[in-house]
Amino acid sequence: MMELKRPTRKILAVVLSATLLGTIAVGTAVYTHIRSTHSDASLPSLKPHADIPLRQLTTYADTLNQVFPHDGVNVPSHCTAQTGDWVAAENQNPGIASTPADWANLRLSQESGSVLWVDRQSATCGDRIGIHASLYPINADGSIDKTPRTFEVLRIGWYNGSGARMVWNSGPIKLKYRNTPTLKNATRTIETRWPTSASFDVGNDWTPGLYLVASVNKKGAIENVAPFILRGTPGDSKLVLIHSTFTWAAYNSFGGHSTYSAPVHGTLERAQVSSLDRPYAGSGITHIARDAISFVQYLESTGLNIDQVTDTDISNSPSILTHYNGIIFSGHAEYMTRTEFDAVAAARNLGINIAFMGSNSAYWQSRIEPSPTGPDRHFVMYRNPLLDPQTNWQKVTTSFANPRINTPPSLLTGEKTAGVHVTGTMKAVSIPRWLHIPQSAALTGWAANSEIDSIASGSAAPPQVHLIFSGKFELVNPTPRTLKVSRSLLGQTIWFTAPSGSATFVAGINYWPCEVSYSCPEGSVGSSTKTLLQSITSQVLTLWQTRGIGKRL
């Protein structure tokens, strides 16, 4: 493939007047709204059904018998197999003219100028990907910049600090303003059935990894991005990073509704089904920047070979995990399907190591369904099991700890949610001999939007958990409602081993993957904590390349 010339532009932040898009913080989500003009009274209601039988609590001992679920869908890879130090070699290529600070200052949660979505979130070489785009108001008065936009496909990596390499661009394209359909359904699903604005073929020589399709204005500023993961040959590397695309979809508030809530004429409603056939906005795109872009840029800077897949890939073909010695989750793997949950437990039982580099993992059981565009385009999350039309306990969308499912997250993580919107310090408790950091180490300066986990106990948790860091956190804005929540507010980093020899590391705080990078858009820790986080992460992932490493730790 002919090498594209290095662009001379820098990534610019797009800042939109707060008067154009209302911004509301609810839980851990940020919502933007501009097109929700309907009255909630005019929308149909969900009809509850009879209750689902309760299930006996699944114990940790029970999960030691978990085997891999059968593959439901073939997830092929047509890309060239990667060999040697392929990540380091890829990152010797010239990147775009940007710096980690440019990425940290890139603000995309509020739409402005243009927006887009792509019709594949997981792809392989040879696939054709369609771009569906629209112009978007740039001012409070609704004015629209009609100048042409250019679509660029960027591979996210290190590239000597550049952060991305451009592999394709469309040239200038004139876009139209496209309406977002009026909300009419009981599931509050926002779906833009926009036509294809442009398309591109994934090259047979493209390097697997995380890619962004960016809409760029005449000034060279990125206005909106849509991610996709290019799958490589399973087993190209010893480690695999599973991107939590379900979390991105759950928090996406484009058009006014995420699966958390949405402001509608003074009331709060939320979507039960989130469509991928729309751009990312609000906390949806914030999670992409924080948990995917920043973390991948750091990981590739280490030179470690790490394959990348989506949670949908694992849900469709759980056997993918058998090709690896270690599995990595980023900062907020909050949503999993039943198949993915069981696949992670089965991997652990084969001695495959696991690194949960965040918190609040495997909290909600979810499922995926097709949209008019294709398979796996609807993310389903009713939360209330009596409203979900699906009554099969393995598919109903509610918390894993709900007594109708009764497989709490601690079965995988050894931890439980301990606090949301908190800040604090984590101090060393017992540094294991395999982790070479000072015994007096402390992790300080965590962002006020932190989510934390602490050690779980009982039969649904591993019997022997080793505590590395622990600290009491404080609620940033305590209210009577938050004070009623029975949580410990202890943020704790742990590790433990399974009888198979699999080692599990759990960071216990959601900002860990973002803070290891220099491009974290919400970075708040100081240089000493960042250096510690980088050292711990690098050591864990290096060790986790050996299957069954827990037998030697």
C-alpha cells in the first residue's frame, strides 16, 4: 500500500456553547439533548409480565466447573498473521501531526459541525464499511456550517507520541443535514436511518487494532468519531484486549436517550434498547476516549503484542479466548452477555489469566439483537426483568446479582461495587513479591468521578484474595439518596489465583487505564502516581503472558 503523506494539521478540540446542548449528570453518565421535542405522555408504555423464577446463588466453587459456551456465529479473520514484535514495528510508521496533549484536549461529548456512525464495529480485512453522516448545528441559534468534510480512518497506537496513523481519507465530501427520527417506540430507541455518505474497504495489509473514522472540518479539526476494531488472527499475540462496546452503547445519549436516563420535559426517561445506528455522544463517546483510545495508546507505547477484539466477538465466538494466555478488560466492562460472562469463567478454568484494569465489571447482564442495518446493532438493557419481553434467565437484561440470575460479579472479579462519584487515595497494604514497586507506594489524586470496587466475601467470591492497595474514598457531592446506598467507599486493588493457575488482577478503580496514558482526557493524578500505574500495569501484563502464571507467583 502506498504510504500516505503525514498530515500537517493538529487535532483540535471542538467546544460547543453550553446553551446549545443541555448537559445533565446522572450517576456516571453525561447526557446531551437537542432533538427530544416529543411529550413523554404521547409515547407507548412497556407492559410488565409475570415474574421470573428466582435462582439459587451460584458459588465460586460452581464456576470452577464452567466450560466454554458453544460458538454461535463464525467470526472470521482475513488479515495477514502478525509475527515477531509486530506492535513495535507498526509503531515505527509515521503518525499524524498530533501529541498526547492534543488527544487529551479533544472534546467530543457535545456534537458540533458534523456527526457520523459506521455500520460495522467489528471488522476484518476485506470488509467494506459504510459511513453514515450528517451536518450538525454549531451554534445555539442552530446555524450549520455547510462546507465539505473529509473522512479519515485512523489507527490508534503510539507512533512516537503521535497517537494515530492515517490509513485512508475520503477527500472533501459535501454532507447534508439529516433529521433524527421522532421518538415513537416504547423502548425509547433513537435510530438514525441515514443513507451511506461514503464507504471504504479495509485493506488486506491493514494492521489489526482499534480504528477511528473521523469527520474533519475545513480547519483540520476532528468534529466526531466512530470506532471499529479490526480483528487479527486469534493467537497473533499472547494477550487480548476485549473492548467494552456494550458500555459505549449503554452510555450513548445521541438524540436525547441513553440506557440510563434522558431529560424529556422535566421528566427522566431512558432507553431500553440502544441502537448503534446513530453517532456517539455524551458519556458514550467519553468512555471511548477514556477507556479505549487513551489505554490503547499507552499499551502500544509499551511494545507489548496485544490483540484486540470486541465483547460482541466474544459473545458470538467465545472460543476466541482459548487462543490466548491472558485477557485484558479496560476501565468499565460494566456490561456483558451471559455467554461472555461464562466464557471468562471458562477461560480462567483453563489457566488463562485475567486483568480487570478498572472497576464495576460484569455488573449488568445484557444482550444484543439485530437492527435494520445488520446483526448485533441493538444493545438491549431493560434493567427491570419484569419489563423485558425475554424471560430466559440467561438472556434477561438486569444485574447479574439479581436473584433471578444470581451470578454476582464477584464470581469473576472477587470484588463488589463500593462507590460512585468518589475521590480518595489508595495506599499499599501488601505488595506481592512479584510486583517490584516500593512497599510505601500510594496512588493519589483520583478524579472526582471515580468508581471503585472493594473485596467481596462469601461463597460467591474466591476464597483467597490478596490485597495490594486500599483506601477510604469520599463522595464528591453527598446527597440523602447517595448516603442511603450501603457501600463501603473502600477502593481496593487485589489479585488472586484459581486452582487452574490462572491469575486475576483487579485494579478496583475505573480511571486506571486512562491515567496510565499521557492522553487521558480526564487525567488528574500526578506524575508519581502515573509512573506507579504504568509500572504496575506493565509488570502485570508482562507476567500475564504466561498461562497459569498464578502457580509461580
